[in-house]
Amino acid sequence: MESHNPLDVPLPPMEPSPDHFDPDKVCNYLRIHSIRSSLMFLASCAYKEITQGRRIRILYTLDHSSYSIDIDNEPIQPEMIPQIQSKMIEFINSGHPIESFYVLKNDLIQYFKTMNYNDKVTLLTNNKSEKIEIVKFNNFIDFSLDSQYIHDLSKLGSFDVQFSVPGFFIRYPGLLSNGVISEWKGAPLQHFLIMDTINWSEREVHSNSIENLNELVNNEEFDNVNQKSIEFSFKNVTEICDSLCRDFDKKRLITIAGPSSSGKSTFSKVISNELTKRGYDVLIFMMDNYYLDVPDTPKDADGKYDFESIYALHLDMMVQHLHCLLKGESIKKRIFNFAKGIGYDHETETLSLSSNGFLIIEGINALNPVLLEKLGASLVTKIYVGPMTPISIDSEHLFRTSDLLLIRRIIRDFHEREYSARRVVGWWPDISIGEARNITPNIQYADLFYNSSLVLELPALSAVVIPLLEQSLNSDKVEE
């Protein structure tokens, strides 16, 4: 099961209604995205100025940072990083704002044609609007997809630029950082994974943007690309299972964590099937079954039940059961009834693990250091699952992982729980805050990473999610 929101359990009536929007949390969530968009726009402007017109390509976001390379794969040298940061500071201190206004689409297309920005020309040509919103700083112009920018640059706050071959990270504050940038620790494993995925996508299916995807679909290459994508994904599964099998004698415990809708459960089943084919027994252990009864659940600073806290679990009981399983002992199967908000032991059903078995522990807190210390971190292979798409909208606009997770969550909750897109969007700031508090800080403990995105996921999901979003915008169909 995935992480939970208040609708999963019977909460007292003083709790917010499902469609409640907390203005402060929504504003803070949007502010962080506005800061990110503004800083990346300024980084693009700075790079163009110090290189006489070269462009960056933003590849992905990770842990409150965005990673970019040169669009033509020209080398970015370490000495360029302080130049980029200095130029951005110069922009911020100039007193000039980031401006937003609308222009005629055809005029903007002509402008981008003169600049040889063919990716933007293609996107605009397929846009049905007559007017396009743009952002402008000094003589630099781009179209706006995020719609939110910090126009008064004095309010941008802290940022940092860090070199990482072959490009650089722009770092900005997180949701819970109070404007402070955390110590830079790097992210070599995640960085390798997403760069490997991006290089594969460009090499094997010749796709790195929405424009490329549209061409593939229009040329009826969907099935071929989808098959290659599945094969590449399974190659990563195979490599992970190779590592697990090598370490079986020392590490029979596998913990799998990731944000809501990241694909933890699906991934657990996939590696379970692969390990079974290799002759191992596998038991998938769901941490969610060890939730405390709702009245005993700790609350966050706002007085809401914090279901994503490690202390929302019967932690000692769970650890004791895990150690029993590793010793070959049977335990009663634990069950949590989400409709009633209570947990209990099954009267007759038990769980056991053979001496030839892996024990997979799945849950949002599966990388939490409190749990790992109790289990013995050296006995655990720790895996983080997250969708990091190799597809960008254009060079300066990427498709954010958080947006992909939101789309997945909207579709899943509509089909499995009959929740509207409006409800899910209303919860999203809370879900993101829970992720920032309980998941993001623990990514550093992961030994292995699995990218759960597929190349053609975006066009496939868009066909499903767009009608759901349109339905929620129709006032006649919005839930009371």
C-alpha cells in the first residue's frame, strides 16, 4: 500500500474535509516551485551570457536541486561554475524584475526561429492558443509553463551552484528548510541512474523530449518503443537481483522505500518474481500493517495525525517480528483495517521465512535510520524507488518527478478509491510535506536505486488524466 491521507481512516469530525485547502501550505508549496522556476530561468540567462549564447538543457530534479548540461554537449568546466553563480547574483542585485506578459503566438514563433530554438518552435506550432504567456529578464525571453515566478528577485532567497560532470546542479531551499540550503552531499547513485536512462533513451529510442515522443506516436512506433523501454527496465531489475543474490549470505533483508505512487509495490513483486525464478523463497512484508490504532497515532505541528511518521507504527513489535522471521520462527500475520483504523493479529494465518528466503520490507519508512538501526543496517540492502523520466518538455523545461507522481496518484485514487482529481490536488501539499519530512532526508541511506518510469508513460497517462482534471474543473461535477 502507498502512503495514506486522512480519508484512509475514520478521523474525528474536527479534521478538515477532503476538499479542504490549507492556504498556508498551498502558498508555501507554490512558492518553492516559483523559486525553482525563477532560479532555473536565471541560470539559463546566465549561461547564455557567459558563453555568448549557448543554451543549457535541464535534465532532472533531485532533492531540491535541478541538474543541467550544455544542450549541444559542449564541455562545462569547473571554473565556469563560480561564473554562473556570480552572474546570477549580479542579476538578482540589479533591481530588474522578471516580467510576465502575453504575446501573439506567431510573433513568438518567429522570434524563436531567428534564435534557432527549434524545440520551442515545434511546441508552439502545435499549441492552439493565439496568445502565449512569456517571461522576460533584460533581453532574455522564454515562454512560461510553470506560470509562477518570483518577479521581485530580492525575494528569491538562498541558492547554490555545484559542479558535477558533465554539468551542474542549481540548489534551492526545500519545503521544510525555512529558506536554508542543506549541506551538499551529492547524489552519485541517483545521478548515474538517471544519466544512464537519459543516454539509453537518446541512443536506443531517439527520444528525450515531448516533441520526439509525438513523432514516435505519430509514426506508429509505440509498440516498438514500449517493448524496448520494458526491456531496459528489466535490465535494471536483473542487475539489482544480481547484487541481491551475491550478498544473500550477509543480507537477506531488503528494504524498499519511495514516495507515494512511486511504484514500490509493483517493484517489490517484480524482484520477488525474479528472485523466485532464481531459486530463492521471498516474503514481502508490508510495514503498513503495523500502523498504530488511529487514536494512538502521533500528530504533526498542525495537530493532524501524522501517518507518515516512523512513530505511527508499532515499531518494536514490527522489528521483533522481523527478527523472528529471520530466525526461522513463525509469526501471526498482522493486519491493519483502514476502514476502521485499527490493527490486529490474524487469528489463524501465520507468516514464516525459509532459510533460503529473502525478506522484502516495503513502506515509505523503509529507509528510515531509526528502523535501520534496530534491524542492523549492515544486514540490509536498502533500495529507493522513484520515477525519473528522461523526457523533457523542451531544453529549459523538464517534466518534474513531482508532477509525474501527482498524475499517477490522481489516476490510482480515482480508479481504486473513487477520489476526484480535485481531492488529490488538494492533498498534494500535505503529501509533499510528508515526503520532505520522512522520505527525502533518507534517500542518502539507499544502496541501490530503481527508476520506475517508462519512456511512453507520459503520453499514456495523459490520455487518462486530462479527462479527470477537466471533470474536476467542471463545477457541476465537483464533489460537495
